[in-house]
Amino acid sequence: MNKITKKPATNGKTLMNYMAKIMMFLLPVTGQISAQAPEPVEYNNDQLVRMAVQGQIAEARMSYPPYRIGFDGSLSVVPGTGSITYNFRTGDSAIDIAGDHIEPAVTLYHPNGRQSAESVALNVLACIGNEVVVISGNAKGARGFVIGKHGGSEHVMVDFPDPSVIDNLLLGDRMHIHALGTGMRLTNIEDVKAMNMSPFLLEAMTGAGMGITPEGKLRVAVTHMVPAKIMGSGLGRNHAYSGDYDIQLFDSEVNEKYGLNTLRLGDIVAIINADTSYGRIYKTGAVTIGVITHSNSIVAGHGPGVTTLFTSSSGNIEPVVDPDANLKNLLWD
């Protein structure tokens, strides 16, 4: 099977959609069209290290007894982390699901143990958008992408542009990841850090209109604006180069105001007043851009997980709402 490449805009409809995105990104806060298009982001491409990491498909995990205690004291028994999830994949709802912390598509882990150095390397070095190759089993040779990281379980999630690949996978199948992106440094913008970001995804986002405004801010398309006041599990970690932290969805008024009941797996979102430069904290004026990597939860302090892609402690990021800002559209549609 040939190496995956993102298709260029070659037909009229695709070109018109692309130009519409560019025009949207030319609109500053005032609503007037800027005379200058966003400048493409530059980064230390020649310095990045491409390194192999490997994982295998994890089996489903549950504790005993299998009840989950909800924030309201309710009990439920539903699927959780791990395994192959056939019917909730990139682009599907992260909310309307009879599960808790569901990891989309395929879950990988390292068999040496979730706290082993090898497991840490898998979770840190694998970046969103990295290419994944199946190296054992009936789907050997199939290629997909890293779509998420999950802290605590130390899982890496992958999905495939060809929807039939997943039907040929079995628990325990091994996958090789071309890990590239850890160590990325943006070179033509101030106070914006990149993490968990592959060059492939960065370039796909640039092709969809991301760039640096004349005012020197990184303009990024997002599906939702999330207030940092509702962020939960994952706070207090001393870095954000692996795993995720959760959006708590227990306040119906906040959910309605920000449209959070429409969150999808793979959505690019902005967390307002959140800084994840050296860990995950609340900071007025800061902005973090991340991707939704697992589903909602009923457990207090938990909810859809967000893996950081960009962060600015001074708020040098300008998010623009675009419902198409999802990994499915960026990586393979």
C-alpha cells in the first residue's frame, strides 16, 4: 500500500471551499477584511528527529465491580478505555455515546507496562498526525494516523482513512509509528509553543487557512471555544507533552452557551484562559489549542479529553470558529 499523502485542491468545488476558508481567516475581530493574508507558520523542520516507536492493540479495560459512580451519585455499567472501537471514530460524537472515556477507533499501548520508559516514549514521541503502519495480522501494511493520546492509561489512539481496515484488525496486532514532531519550535512567532503536533498536521492546518496575522497572532480554526473554568482531570501535571485533560460537562448552562454538546472526536478546540506551556493551569488571557481525543464521562472531574497542540501564556493565539476544524477533514477527507 502506498504512503498516505494529503490530496491537493484539484477540482473547482475543493478550490472554492479552500478560498472560502482563506477569506474567513482574513477577517479580524472587527469583521473587516485585512489587506494582508496570514503568513504561514515556520518551524525547525530540519532539526526534528524522526524516530520509530511501536505499540500493540490494547484489550478493553474495566475494574471490578464494573460500576462507575456518576457526579450525581448514579451508577452505570458501560464500556470504557482500550480495544478496537468500531462505531465511534474520528468525526463522530464525543457526547452522544453510551460509554465513558471511549477511545476512538484503535487503542495502542506498550506491553512493557503503562509506567515503563517504553510506554512513556510511545505516548510522548507519537504526535497527532504521525503516520502509523500495521506490521502484523490480517491488516499488515495498512496505513493510518495518530489521532490522540490518553493520560492515565497511557494510550495512543489511531484511525485509518480506509474504513475497511479496522474490520481486519485483531487485539494484539502491532503497529509502527513514524514519530516526528516532539521538539518542534515555531520560529516566526513569539510566545506560541507547539506540542504533540506533527509537521503533517501543521501543514494541513496551514493549508486550511491557519497562519500568522499582521498583528503577529497565530490564527487557528476551531470548532468550539471552551472556558478554562470547566477543565478538570489532568490539571496539575508538570507538562503537557503526553496525555490529555478533560472538559467537565456538568453545568448545562455552560454547555448550552458554548455549544459543547456538539463536541466530536477529533475536533480542534480553543481553551480560553488556559496555559499548558509547563503544565496545565488557569491563566487569564492565555489560550490553548487542542484536539478532542476521547469521549465524555459521568465521573466527577472528567469529560471529553483534550490533547494540547498549541499554547500561549500571553494569549498570542486568535481562534476562529469553523465547524469543519476536525482531524477527519484535515488528515484524510
